[in-house]
Amino acid sequence: MLRIPELAMPRTRKVTTVYNSKKEVWNDREKAQDFFLRQMMTAEGEERDRAECIYIQLVHGLDKCED
């Protein structure tokens, strides 16, 4: 469970993701959400679960999202 309520977190546009041990810095949160939503829709199994985990963290406003 998160210590800070999601609504209280700042909604910055810059976000860092770690997906399949690959770190990537996004300058636009919406582009990152779009990418991981597409990954969720096209992948299967464990790969889909990882993308879903990051997508949920992005939606909740976290600045660093990891699978």
C-alpha cells in the first residue's frame, strides 16, 4: 500500500520506468501510459503482467515505475 494517497502525489510529466531491466526516462507521462497500455493489449502471460504493473503505477502518479 502506498504511504501517500495517490491524489496527493504531484502529477509531473516526467517519469522513469524500469521494464525488463531496461531503464527509460519519459518526458511525457501520457506517452508512457499509451506505450504500456499497448504493451498490455498485445503481450501475453508474464510480459502482460509486467506492463500492467507499470501502467497502474503510471496512472497513480508515481515518478518511478518498476515491473
